Amino acid sequence: MRKPRSRAAAEWQDFAIGARYSNHGSVPGIDADIKKAIVNTRYANGWKYGGNVFNIDMLQSDKNAPPPAPARRRARPSSTRSTAPTPGTRQSTPMIAMEFHL
């Protein structure tokens, strides 16, 4: 009789999706209220040798929010500067972690 192969399968796992919304968000240095919507996805599992976690937050702010620091650009000369309102800020923040035990 053949011995079955052992597989490293998840002993437990969890998946969740959530959403949050605020009419009164704030950013230091900005006096206006900022509307913010955040969608969150999270997956976690544990197995014989450790565990894994994956989390991502996706944020959408209204036009009152400044762009994130890496997206800011040098100011253009005033003759070419646009006066159109900015559409707001979109950001995604992923996080992945793994624990390994022998």
C-alpha cells in the first residue's frame, strides 16, 4: 500500500472585504473637510510551518486632498498652469507578511 504524500495545506484561512467612508477627513495644513472612501481586502491563513497575511487598502479622496508626496511635480510657469479642479487622490497600500517556523 502506497503512503499518501503530505501536502502543506492551510490549516485555517480567513478572507474579508470592508469599506469605510468619512465626510470629515482631515490632512495637516488643509482647512477644508476631505471626503474619504477606503476599501479594504484582507486574506490570512495558517499552516503547519507558519502563516501568511495579505492586506490592501484602497483610498479615494475628494478634490480637497493634496496629491501624495511622490506624485507632486514642480510648479509650471503661471502661463501654462491649469485652473481645472483636481480630481482627488487615489492610493493603494499593499502589505504582505509571512511567518515561517520549523
